[in-house]
Amino acid sequence: MGLPAFMVATTVKAVLAQRLSRRLCTTCKVPHDPKPEEIKIFQENKVELPAGTKIFGPPEGGGCEACKNLGYKGRVGMHEILIMSDTLRGYCLKDVAADNVRKEAVKEGMRLIVQDGLEKVKQGLTSCREVLGGTE
Ligand SMILES: [Zn+2]
């Protein structure tokens, strides 16, 4: 943004990032047992998937009248909130690369957008494909 690093570091309290994914149609979404590739996505992103959890997806070959046969209707937000800690403030002052800031934020407990998205998959709000598609 062209702002001096010290100004950002001293005034920013938190940074909120949001991405949207399509919301599964509540009228026609269908539950299934997690597929191996879906279980892998949860494992790779370090999100717990308790045994017996059902994952929802659009019905085979379309949707219903309510979603105009799309299987999705509306959007659901996936968020991550970076809280500016003293360590991160120091990073900003030193102009440390964004990747390192991110790593430190994760170490301090920040939940990534993809992880928030996968929690929403567990809640049946959206599908794995949507979450991954929305973060790349
Ligand atoms: Zn539908």
C-alpha cells in the first residue's frame, strides 16, 4: 500500500482475510462417508475429522428446483484472523517476508482459511472441492 512498515506495525491490531465458497443447497445436498481423498485433505490441513462424520455434496447429476439444478445456493464465508502479536509486530518492523509472518501467525494459533473452510465442510455447509477451489 506504500505505507511505511513502522506505521503498519504500530497501528494494525488484526488482519481479517475472507474468501467465499458456494453454499450447498439445503434442499438437495446429500451426505456421504468421507472419501479417501477427502480424508487426505483433512489430514494434510491438520483438521480433525472424527470417525462417523458425514460430508455433504451436491446430488449426482444436478440439483433441484430451489437451486436451479446447481446443487449450490448462496455463499459461505471462510475466514482467518491474524492477531498482531509483539513478535509479529517485530517482524513487520524488520520487513520479514510474508511467508514467515504467516508461519509465525500459525504457530501462535491462527486458523487458516482452508482450515475454517474444512470446519464448514464438517458442518455440511459446503464441499471439500469448494474449499480448495476457493483458496487457490
Ligand atoms: Zn438444490
